[in-house]
Amino acid sequence: MKVGVLAVLFGGMEFEEALDYIKSVGCGTVEIGCGGYPGDAHCKPAELIQDDDAVKAFQEAVTSRGLEISALSCHGNPIHPNPEIAQAHHEDFENTVLLAEKLGLDTVITFSGCPGGGPEDKTPNWVTCPWPPDYSQVVKWQWEEKLIPYWQETASWAAEHGVTKIALEMHPGFCVYNPETLLKLREAVGSSIGANFDPSHLFWQGIDPVYAIREIGEAGAMFHFHAKDTKVDPVNTRVHGVLDTKPYTEEVNRAWIFRTVGYGHSEEVWRDMISNLRLIGYDGALSIEHEDSLMSAREGFEKAVKFLKRLVIEEEAGVAYWA
């Protein structure tokens, strides 16, 4: 495994300046934003794919520094009920796949998406309970009419271009938000659907990431890993629960907030996650996604690198001479 970072954190820097900094802090991999919600400050696939020399220069900027690209990311909502948003995010995904093909990468990260509650809706509708029965009908329509057909067609097209790992981030607000919904979509679409496993979104849902890692690993669906933590506030949650629509910047009033790794859960929890990634055969990146509103980008990132470098398992297991 190697410690890496989702480079959109440094979108205010020039690409090569950001790479120099990322390398200097001790990372071995970089995940590059290519559109969708994180933006494309460092990489504009629609332009790059028109120029093979530009693609080569882009790749060499990374490899010449001893870094690897762990994945390309274009987190978006390609089944958004607003057709303009849906089309823009779909095109971002397609262009990212075409760039991945030119770079020799097989993994692209995004969200599953979330449509409206019916054909006439203008905004996404994320359902959190089965009753009144309208909600169960909404979920059925979303999956059967929108989600599954979209990903069946899109995953097949992506595989034709060498992207055999569509790493969906399990994120509340989208149809795929936990291991159960991820594996449900994988069963309907095929083995190219898997996880960009971000424990921060699971912690506040009450999911134990270690158990989730084992479940997803058993299915062969662990494609990429985001290193991000969450602190659940015991005072606020015991009064109001975990469903919280207050702004992320109202930290003291929220049920939970995103934290740099180690500031939401103990080193033991992170050791267990990393060890279980090894148990399921995952040897990819631990890609830091910094969204800690209590720390600057630099401080949160650098603390995360130091924390993970102590825990990461870098070498292959030795011979069990005692067995």
C-alpha cells in the first residue's frame, strides 16, 4: 500500500507545483480530479484527449517525480433530473474514461448518482425510509428506470475502453450509500462496479468500516480507498440523531463533521482498517481526502500523511516460519 492524496485539495496551485509539494510530504500516489463536483483544476480530459503529446507530458509530470496515479476522479450525478447537469456529468465521466484509456489506467471514481422521485422532478430525491408507501415506490422507480439501465450501458462502454473498475463512493444523498446498495448495483450491472471505500461516510451511518471492508472484499469489489475520518458528536447526536442538514461550517451544532484521519477515530481503528484491507488482498492507495473544517489544507494533509505513514503496510508479508 502507498499513502496518496486526492489532489483537488491543491487546486489553487499549478499542477507541477502541487506534485512537488505532494511528493515532498511523503506521498507515493496521486488521485487526480477530472470534473464533476470536485472540478478539473489540474486536468481537463476533454482537452487532453485531443493531444497525445499533452497526455504524455501530463503522465510524465507525475512519473518523473516518482509518483503513481492511483485513479482519476469525476464525482458527479450523471442521472440528475436536470438534464443539463446529468449530461455535463455524463460527459465528464466519458472524457475521464477516454483519458484513463490513454494513460493505461483501469480505475475511475465517481458517485452512483441520484435521480428525482419521478419523471417530472427537477431535483434529486434521496429516500431514507420505506413508508409512507410513496417512498418505496420512488426507490423502485429510481433503481429500475434510471440507475440500473444507466450503469449497465455506461459500464459496458467503459470496459470497451479499458476501464474495468468503476469505483463508486458510497455517499448518502446518492442511490449507492452503503455496502448493501453498492453490492445490489454490482449484482445488477456486473463486476466492473465496485467501491471507492471512504469510511468517513460510513462512520456516521453507524457502519463499522472493518466489517464493511470484509463484506466488500469477499465480493471482490474493493477498487480504491479514501483516507478520511469523521467525528460523531456525542452531545448533539444523543439529542437530534445523525441525520443533519446544517452547514458543515456550523461544527459545534452538527451531529458529525469530517476530520483528518486520527481526529475522528483512534489509531487502533485505523490499524484495523488497514490490516483488513491487507486481509482482503487490497494493496492500492490510501488516498487522503482532506475535508476537515477545523484545520488548514496543509496542516490537515501533512498530519494525515504522518499518521498513515506509521500505520501503512508497505512490504509483502514474510514467510510464516513459525507455522
